[in-house]
Amino acid sequence: MEAEASLYFKGEFYEIEGGASYPPPIQKPHPPVYFGGSSLAGKRTAAETADVYLMWAEPLEWIKQQIDEVEQIRSEVKADKGIDRRLRYGLRAQVLVRETEEEAWREAWEIISKVDKQAIELSNQQFSQTDATNQRRQNSLREHSKNEDYVIGPNLWAGLSIVRGGGSVLLVGTPAQISDRLIEYIDLGISSFILSGYPNLEEAKITGNLLLPLVKKKLDERKISSKIPIKSQLI
């Protein structure tokens, strides 16, 4: 059997000798590079090096603003350095989908129902000290939605962010509702989704059974009616 090829690399910042990836990637020349960061420096890095600029779930107008900023930076990078890379857009979100809206919201609140006040206070202290632009955006969504039960938009809930850092906005609702929300993001330019829930395995099965077939059906119907190819990658 032919021996597995080993990876050797020597650069300015790191060196790899005899490295390997199992299983080997099928994408050529390499898997797509996902990059996130809401600062101007982060967006410029994405424009110069990434295949997918990944954002945490936010209200539609916030996402549109970020995409517009990255597109402007892409134009600047092209003018400054002659780099004109094709860049796709992705969304990292939590999902909780159920047959009824009432059940979905009840279980969303159940996730944080047993978190004690001390843990919440500690999380708030840690979040307030961050210098990461994307975490500050999540903090702002949480703070401004306190009096609205952390609802920041149709089927968008920031309740998880009282204890979870990073991309903690949760899409909550029925398959019909959540599929509509995902398609709204697609209409803004999102073509890749990284979705998860708590507990991970159980929610992956529920989402796979209830939500993803409906999203694909709606996209197929739109493609047929418009005769325009619509591409979306659900991970």
C-alpha cells in the first residue's frame, strides 16, 4: 500500500515536520478557510486570505451592515494590493426547532433555567472585559433586549448569552418559522450555515429531521420558479 504523504512546512512563524490529516480532505487544493472577526482588521484579513467570512447570528440589518463593510474592504484591498479573492459569507447560529412555537420557547428558557445567579454574574464580568469586537456586539444585543425577554428579532433570542460567550444567539421556533429566517439570511448573501444546539447530538437529530428538509424544499421551489440557481451549504 502506498505510504501516506506527510506534511512539511517551514514559514516565518511556525514549522511542521511529518504532519498529517486524518481523514485526508477531499477539497483541492485544501478545505475552505473560514474566518471570523468583526473588527476592521479582522474583515481585512478575511478579504485577503479567507474563503468564507463567518459571522455570528445577529438581526438582519446588522448582518447586512457587516457584509456591506466587508465588500467595501474587498474593494480597498483590490485597489491597494491587487488582491481580488472571491469571498463567500457564512453564519454561525444556535438552533432550537420544535413542532409548535410554544414548545420551542419553553425549551429555550429551560436551557438557562437552572443557571445560578453567581454564574451569570461571573459571565457578565468576563464578557464586559473583552476587547473582541464581535463579543461586544453580542453583549450589546443582550443588554438592549433585557426588557424584551432577550428577544432581538423574529425568532431570534439572546438569552443564551447570559452565560455563553461567542455566537450564542438562538433561532427559536417551528420548522416553518426557522426555515423562513434562514432564507432571509440567504437573501442577504449567506451561503454557508454552521448550526448547533444543546444538547448537541439530540438537537442535531431534531434539526436534521424537522428543519433541513424544509429549507431545502423551499430553496428548490424558489429555484424552479425563478429558474435562477440558488446555492446554499448547510453544515
